[in-house]
Amino acid sequence: MDVRKIVVLVEDVDAARTALHWALHNLIRYGDLITLLHVFPSSKSKSKNKARLLRLKGFQLALSFKDICSNFPNTNIEIVVTEGDQEGGKISAMVLEIGASVLVVGLHGQSFLYKLAMANENIGNQLNCRVLAIKQPPPLSPSATEASRAAAVAALDMSSSNTNYMDFSQIEIARLLVPEVHPPKIPYRICPNPSAIIWRSKSRRRSGC
């Protein structure tokens, strides 16, 4: 089985944590390599201490995402924290450098996916992998049942270099409720196996012999 490289974008928003939970339950399989990628904004000031502080906060945030994966044994986790722009250029470069087959992103109002689409006419070459954008589900009332918990997933296929637009296909993910089905009644057959041999104790003699 080929090892897949799955990049999960680490952001300090609920949608990013929901995206990681969804990927752990529905996407990631044994042997996959999960890269928790966090890109902190470049500091306008030339102070090295501020850049170090942003890097430290980003690493601590990535560690909190790694703790979410602790309940899933045999998961290969690596953390990448780097500095870059917030328009998606640095994220795209890191995804290409890692050689990811899937990018998992929490979809929210300030998501880099929207900015990347506005800044580039052809975003297929920017990511060159499948993108799963997980939308944060709305809060539920206390009376809501667990079966109604759902998350919307926008699946984008960026493998084609001709992709110059973003088509979000909303898919509702909910618990599958299967009605109870009783097994059908099978009529009794005298000889279930057509190749069975019926033995006779004595052979019959023909009349007139």
C-alpha cells in the first residue's frame, strides 16, 4: 500500500480543528503521513524577538493539533511551522515541496483558498493536489439528536492544470441510519446441492428378466 502524504492546515479557528477531526475519522488510514502545516504571518518589524514569538505560538498551536491525533494510534505525525504570506503563496509552495496528495483545510471567511482564487487565474498549478475544505457545522440546539450532526465538505480536484476556477460541491456528512432488515425466508429444498448423490440400498430388477 502506497504511503499518502496528507497536509492539514493548522489555524487557530474552530473550522481547522473540525477539519482535522473529520480527516482522522473519514480520510486518514494506516500508514499515511500527516503533516501539520502552520504558516505564521511575516512580521513588518525587523525585530527577531517578535518573529521568534510568532514561531513559538505557531508551534504550540501545532502541538495542540497533534494532541487531537493522540487518540488515533499508529498515526505518523510531523509538524512544519514556517513564516510566509497569508495570501496562500507560501502554503502552496510548502504543499508542493512536501509532495502532498491531499490538502485538508478548515473553510472559513478568511480562508486562504478565497484569496488564492482572487490572486491567481489558474490555481491548479498552485496546489496540484486534491483539496478537502471542511466547513464548520452550525451550532446545534440541546434538543437536536446526534444523527443530525453534520459537516459540509467541499471537495476540490486540483490535479488538473486546466483548473482555473473553484467549484465547491457541498456534501452533507451525517451518521448513516440503516433500517433493520430481517433476513428473507428461504424455502426448504429437499436436495439443496444439485450435485449430491442419493445412494440406494438395493438395485431394482427389471420385470421380465
